[in-house]
Amino acid sequence: MPEITLPEWNIFLCNHPDAHLLQTGEWGDLKSGFGWKTAQIVAGTCGAQILFRPLPLGFTLAYIPKGPVVSEQCTVDSEQFWSEVDAVCHARRSVFLKVEPDTWEGSPDCASAETFSGFIPNPHSIQPRRTIIVDLRGNEDDILARMKQKCRYNIRLAEKKGVRVHPWNDIDGFHQMMSLTGARDEFGVHSLGYYRRAYNLLHQAGLAELLVAEYAGRPLAALMVCARGKSSWYLYGASTEEERNRMPAYLLQWEAMRWAKGRGAEKYDLWGVPDEDEAALEAGFETRHDGLWGVYRFKRGFGGEVKRAGGALDKVYHPLLYRATLAFLNGRG
């Protein structure tokens, strides 16, 4: 059985520099500290990191986030690869396997129930379906030129008004800021231990930086940015209510993009906007502020492209338990 060790998985990923952040060994290590267990599978030139979540009665939920990792010589319907995945899932008593492929809706390589044999579509995704991707190619003037005029103005205003952005390692301070932001904007916040583990693992691996925007020595906003290969991601972010007229969040995002570009990234994923088409987003962003609508108005200013990820696919191993599990998870929200 081609289940490999974490060091071997990291070696495998060296040959796949554009594999998604959620397929890295560091991400699996992060999740393993908070209720998940991991397995890494390689068959030929295909691989996947699988996360397993315990369910009642000794069963598990299996999950491949933003995978599998596939080379040009291997297709995602590789019979050998999926048979090995099935064996690992059966060994861990998985009720079903959820896969959220790292593909975009409408692209030629977008995965579907037709290309993933034995899977069924599931409208419920764990990761946000829709996001904004900012193009980091070209020089800095090119990137700024693609932004909306007001966004460029706010970036420069923050600089003129004395906002400064620099790396930060105050995880306690970041967690406090995240808690304030979560209460204000009504979204869930991880524990202090989670952010500390995320920072330690990702930062030490050179995958992430924590940046803070300050004025007169006071933290105003902070974010964690990650980069790997040609991709980068806005992972977590928070802000206070202080000095908002100085537009610290705009300069903070710009410096995160500059950090990512300096590491070779060609695109910056703003990670999550309402799951509506662009016409609906543009029609509603000025009047709606619930959920992810509250951040769409901010994120749209950076001039990126609205994209929608391919949908989640489930492979069911125990049909009756699958229906019961979905009812259980839906009941928990």
C-alpha cells in the first residue's frame, strides 16, 4: 500500500511546486493538532493528503482539500490511485470521502462526477466556493493600475498618514484582534493555540508571514499571508476600530501582495466572497453587509478576477450512514 511518511510526502511535493497550501505537510500537521488525523498517499505520479475526522461509533469522515496533487502525466481518474485511496479510507472506517479539487469552474480541467468515477456531487463545500484572484504579474505599477482608483488612493493615503507595515510575531495580540473582528463581523474565530500552531508551522517552513499595520506603535490591522509556487493566499485577517480613516487594511493587503510577489507568486487569492455571480455581487455589495458581503466591497477594490472553485464531490462507502452523517452535520450548521 503506497501510504507514505510525512517526510516522504514533503519530498513528493518538491516535484509539485504549485500544489495547494492545503495539501502541504505543514497544513496536515496543523490540522492533526485539532482533531484530525492525516494520511499521505502516492501512486505513480499522483498523490493526496487525506484528512480524517472522527465520527461517532468509530467511523470517520475522509477529506481531500484542494487535491489530489496531479502531474501532467497522471489524470485524476487514475484507477490505481483511487483504489489505494479507497483502501486507506476503508481501513479507517470512513463513511464517505469528500474531495474538493483544486480546479476552477468552467476550466478544461475542472473535476466533476463524470471525471471522478464513483463520486457524486455535493453542494456543501468546506472551503469557500467563490473568491477573487489578484494577478501579481508585471511590475508593481502594473498591479496597482489594475486596481480600482479608490483602492489605489487608499493605499497611498495610508502611507501618507503614517501607517507602517512590518512582520509581527505577537500571536496573542493577533488572536485578540481576531476575536474582536469575529465578534464585530459575526464569523468564527480559532483558538489562540490554533493560530500559534499555524504560525509556527507555516512560518518556520517559509510558507507564511504575519504582517501588522501600525500607527504610532499601535497595531491597527494584521493578516497572515501564505505563498507556495506561483500561488499565494490571504489566510487570516483582522482589524481594530482605531484609526480607520488612515485606511490601514488597504496598505496591509498591498504589502502582503508585495511579500508574495517577492517569493515568486503570480496570483493572490483573497479567499472567500459571497457565492453569487459577478453581476449579483456588483448589484448587491453597496446594500448588503451580512456574511461575506461585508468584505466583498473591500476585496473588489484590488482589481482581481471573481472565480468559482469546482464543486465538492463525495464518494460514499456506507450509504445509510452517509445520509445520517449529512443530517448530523447539517443539524450542527
